Amino acid sequence: MKNLIINNSKNSARRFTVAAIAVSAMLCSFNSSAGAWVGEKGTGYVKLGFSTYSADETHNGSPTFVDFESTSGSIYAEYGLGNKFAIYGSVLNQSYDQDDSATGKTSASGFGDTEIGIRYQWQANPFVLSTSFLVKSPFLYDAEDGLGNDQVDYEAKVLIGKSLNEYGYFGLEFGYRVRQDDPSDEYRYLIEYGFSITEQLYFRTKLDGILSANNSTATPTAIATTAINADNLSNPLEFDAGKLELTTGWTFDKNSALKDYGLELTYTREIYGDNILQGNRFELGFTKVF
């Protein structure tokens, strides 16, 4: 439903509200804030995702790295507060096994970092402009679990969205994440384009990037020797990354019992970066607009 509504953005206010929430969710990345659109009070979006990830090589990372495998479940939710505000958040549950010739084989499972944020939409025309503030918290796991960096992060972001009517939509995001303790702060950016193939079938592609601020509090020697965190090889201390995401989605017919529900299949791969794993991630997502 969401893409069809966006492509007909001059329709009724109710339809535009549903489109706003849905496009916001389409613009969200795993463990990232949502897109620029903000829905009206009481409207919302939920996505439940199940994914697998496998990597046996890195982008200029640890020479001792052998293999990393993980499965995970995630949930993202967004809710309109009214007055152009929305709250959103995500939580991840991960199970991983990794092999490194220097540190050996390790594994862990459990909840990872939790993110919660608030977004405000400043304008809707000639393009959507919003700002957001997000807090990432490690309260669901212990440091020794290796499921995160065990610290609180803060992120501010500017988000832009534009409907292209029958040609789809695009989104841009630019932000800065302050990371406490050892990991470097991060510049974050996102470029996205999506369009409807049919009334119910849609496609989107996204480049989701992170650029290290190179201000880690770890010593230069520690950064050089542990560029990829030994506790979790997918969770580096200081890194650059560019991930390409390809998604095909399906929304059920508006006259069916499953209206407002949808399915998504997403493929993600790190196409460039430094001190980061390079692997393949597949996710099946179940979505609900309300």
C-alpha cells in the first residue's frame, strides 16, 4: 500500500498519513533511525525481521580473521505523537559463532543494543525535512557477552525525503553519532531510492554509510592490533563502511483480511570500507501499518 499511496500523494489526508508512516519505515535501516516522513498522531508502523549473516573476508581488517556466522531477530516500531513528532525504536537479538586464528573460536547469543529516538518534521513541501535524536543503550546485555560495545551512544541527524510521484521517491540522511569509551565517533549518511512495480509490489535500494571520526580513545597500538573487536568480529572499534541494500516488498490487497500487512526480502552487503567484515546478509521482514 505504501508505495501506491506515495505515488498518488495528492489523495486524501488519511491516505497520505498511511503513506508517511510507511515510507518512514521503508527508509529505516537495521539499527538506524527512520526516514523523514512523520505520520499523524496514533498512526504507526512495526517491522519484525529475521536474518542470517555470513562473512569469510574483510575490508582491510584483521589478518587473522577466519569466519563469522550469525542469525538474528529484530523489531522496529514507530508511533506518531502528533504535532509533527514521532518516536521510534529498535531492538536486536543475535546469535553468532566466529573464528579467528589469534583469539580462537567464540560464540554468544542474546539481546544486543537497544535504540530509541524522536523525530520532528519541519516541513512537507517542496520536500520533507526532519531532524531526529537517538540514544543507543546496552542495558539488555553484559559487557562480557560480546553483543555490543557496552556503552551509551547519542546521534543527531538531518533527514530529507521527496516523493517523485509515479517515479517513486528518494531519501537522504546525514548525521553524527557520539560514541563513549573506546569506539570512534561516526559520521553517518544514507542515500535511498524506491518505486512501485505494481500496486502491491515495490523495490528499493539504499547505500547506508558510516565514516569514522578517527577519535577513538583506544591507543594507536590497540586500534592497529584490534581493529576488529575480538569480542565480536562484526563490532569494530574504529571503521568505515558502505553497505548496499536491495529490498523487494509486497503489501497485501487493501480489500483482503491482511490489509496493512506486508512482506519484505532484503539482501545487504558491505561494498566498501575499512576494518569491517565483508559478507552477505539476508532478511525476511513482516510489516504492519496502522
